[in-house]
Amino acid sequence: MKKREILHIYRRVSTNEQSTKYSLGDQLSSGIKKSIELGMDYQDWNEEGMSGSSENIEDREVLLDLYTKLQLGEVKHLYVFDLSRLSRNPMVSSSLRKELENHEVKLYTNESDVDFKSDEQVLMYDFFSSINQFFVRVQRKKSMMGKVSHFKKGGWRGGTFPFGYESEKVNGLKKLVIKTEESVWVRKIYDLYDNGTSVLDICKKLDKNGIKPRRGKFWSGGSVLVILKNDLYIGNDEMIDNISEPSKPNKLYYFEKELQIVDNETFNRVQNTIQLQLKRRNQLTKVKHNNVLLRGLLFCEDCGEMYGCRVKPSKNENYYYCRSRENDWRKIDESKKVKCSVKKSLNIKNTDEQVWLTLVDLLGKSHLIKETIKEDVLKNKFLVDIDKQEKIVELKKKKIYIDKKLKGLEERERENREWYLVGDIDKKQFDEGCNLIRKSKEEQFKELQILSLKIQSITDENKWISWLDKHSGWINGLNKNHSIQEKTEIIKEYVLKITVGFDKNINQHKLKIHLKLPIVNDKYKKLKDSKSKKYEILNGSSYTETLIGQVKVGRKKKENTHELTGGGEIPPIDQNSLRWSNCNYEKIK
């Protein structure tokens, strides 16, 4: 019995959400019906959730396997519901057409058949492919115009809803609204990161509590960072309009106070931390052949860029420098380029030494104060810690209470919206309710900021006191010789960052050393009314300044290496006997 030929059925939808809307099942049913008509067996090629506009066949795994079989001549009959299912990209369509024609494959669609042995039918295939690509572009343009118009009216721009939000139709517009259960976790994510929890630990906490991300089964660092960097959580949304003027894409902005989940102060602190960590990581992950003390800590006061370091002994180059000009050439967008007025570099050896000595002097002076109170403070440290811990617990309870109030306000916001949608209240009542809820949320956000600052203040003070236990032993030995690794560890424990400015009047660099604890000119005060011996720490400044003198850098001047033949000095010119000096001028005359 002769083996039956195989009809290869290729079916595709662009996204997982379209799997039911455009019915992969219907595409398969039509293909099976065609195989019965032709008296063939069939093989199913199912590509779910993949766009046909991709420029590379490699991006579409199922199509790539089918394409490989085409090249091997193993496919003679191919079915697609319509040509757009096969590809909507001219480059991919051209590659497929070439293989279909070379191997004389017969192509079937729901409307017609194409035999690539016939020149007329090949021409028709090219024509319909071009028409299909044209309509796809027109459809995309209409879709984008609709999204832009919808966004300008305050509607959602489309796509997956960010974590913490859901969609509802209000006044005929599909708008984002806060999802109460998730918004609580958004605030927790920001709070954890703001208090020093790593992104990886935040992921673990979310997974442990059964909180699911928008996509995937588990949280990734990228997903958490997207939340931490998204302006939408303070009410700002944006989208790119590349339809109105394709040559000049325009960024559109929309502000909606009702969408705010995180207070502005916390959001801004988190952005600064992310930027600082990113710059520091980019610098620290570079190949390091030389040991320098301040890598990743120096920042330009003028432009904000992190300083790099260059060490080339052969050229006598040993300096820190602002990397603004070095980074600008990579930036295509002119608006992102920065201009820096600081042109001169810092000698590494002098700068490292000056910063180290400044820190040693600072810690030494602070140690005199701490030595005076060490006996009493350390004896009563346990009692002080208990009092402060109780205060922190009390403040955190207040934060939890405010979080519950915010959750209640968000729930009230949802109810107000539902009442309006079902007709229980009119537009005026709805707007009044929205305004009242918005003002209440603003008050709670302000209270939340104050509590966060109080907790941070007590935490810093606890760190200041715990410094005694950890460092009272080795502080006396700071002036001793330490390895570069030991110095680096000590500096990074106390120094947050160092901003570098340049004073043209005195032709010197000015360093502003920002410390993690306020111990510059710090003081203490004994509490007189306290029954037990307790002390109040009076914070000093969190930064100190120092100057760095200029050192000439560049290649060393070459030394005179000429050797004297007689071991003596070079004789004067009039005593130097040259070959032509012995000429007899009288004979010449």
C-alpha cells in the first residue's frame, strides 16, 4: 500500500491571550478538513504566543524547525489559515518563499492554493504577501493612534498591568486603578529596599509569602527593579508616540494622583540609591590590575559622574579622573550628555593618603569623646538599646496602622468607583469622594514620611553606639601600617561617597567626604533627670572637607644618557678639533 502524503499544518497566534480569541483550535480544524479533502495525513505545527512581525526566523522556534525541514526537502504540502499566520515580515516572507519555490512546495490557505511550479501563482503569492504586509502596517498605525488618543484622555496605554494595579472601565475609558492587596506589597518592597534589604532578599520574601509576579512563577531581580524604578507608583505615567511624527518620536506624560501608592520622599531616596549602586557596580566590575583606595567612592560635584582611575606606570599616569567625556560618546541622545567644567585629574597616591589621614584624624578625635563616656555608655548600653528598640517597635506599629488606613482608603476608592458605575451616586458625588480620598491619602503619606525619618534617626544613633563595641579595640591602632585591603575595608565602612570639586582660585581640588554616621564634631550630654546613668548622643555633621594639591602628571622628562668618551667634560667649540678645522685657507686663496 502506497504511503500517504503529509499536509503540514502551521498555526500561530501573537500572544497567549489570543489563544482563545483567534482560536488555535479553529486553525487546526480547518487544516484537518483540508487534509481530508486532499486525502493526506497531517502533522501539526503549533506556535502559541509568538508575533509574526519578528525579523528573525530564529526567534520562532516552531517555524525554525519547519523551515529546516523545508530546506531538507521533507515538506511538499503546507497549510496556513492565511498568509499572515506564516509571516508578516518581508525578510522572513522572502526566505520562506525562496525555500518553497526551490523545493516546489504546494501552499494551501483557507481561501486559495499556491503551486510554486507556476509563475502566475508565484506572482499572486508575492502580490498577496505585499498586500498583507501593507494592511498589517496600517492596522498597527491605527492601533497606536487609538492608544495615544486613549492615553491622552487618561486611559491605560495598553499591555500588562503593573504590579499593584488592575483595570476598570470608568466613563467609557479603560483606566488603571489600585489593586489593594498588591499595593500593600508595593509599599513593603520600597520600604525593604530603602532600609538596605537586597533585591535578591526581597524576591525571596515575596516568594515565601506566596505573592505572584505578573509573569512567571517566581520573582526575579529584574521584576523587583522594574517596580522600584517605575514612576507610576507616584502617579506619573508615560508612553512613546512614534505615530504622530515617526521621524521625531514624542514622549507623552500623564499624572494621576489617585494612582500614587508610594510617597515621593521614599521614591526619590530609592532612585538615588539605585543610581549610586548602578554607577558603583559598573566601576567595581571593571578589570582591576591595580590596588587603589577610593575606587567607586569618588563622584564629580559638577556633573555627578563617577570618577575612574588610570594607572600606567610606563607613562607616569597615576590619577583619578571624571569620566563624563569618556561616557558621553556612547550616548546617542544629545540631551543625556553632560557638560563638566572639572578638567583636571587627581593624583591617586596623594588623594588616597589625604583621605585616609583625614578619616584617621576624624575617628581619633571622635574616639577621645567616646573614651570619656565608654565606661558608662557600655555599662548602660543594654538598657539604652531596650529603650530605643521599644521606640522603634512603637514607630513601626504606627507605620503598620497607617498602611492599614491607606489600604482602607484604597478600598473606599474602589467602592466609590463601583457606586458610580452602577448608578448609586452621580458624577458630582463621585468627584467629591475622589477629592476627599486623595487629600486623606496625602496626609497619610506625609505621616508615613515623618515616621520613616524618625526610625532612621534612631537606627543611625544605634549604629553610632554599636560602633563602640566593634571598634574600641582597633581604633588606637589606626595610625599603624595597614594593607591597602584593610584600609579599603575601613574606609567603605564609614564613607558613603566623596564628591570632588575644583576651586580655580586656589587651583586645588576640594573633597567633600560624606560619612555614614554623623561623627564630625560629635558630642554627648548626660541626662540629669534620669535615675540610671544614660547619655544623649548629640549628632555632629555627616561630612567633612579637605583640599588636594596639584601634582604634575604625564610622561617623565627623558634624562641625558650621552656617555662622555674621555670621562671628562665636553670641550668648548673653539677647542674642539674637527676635520674641516685643519683646512689651509691660504692655499685655498
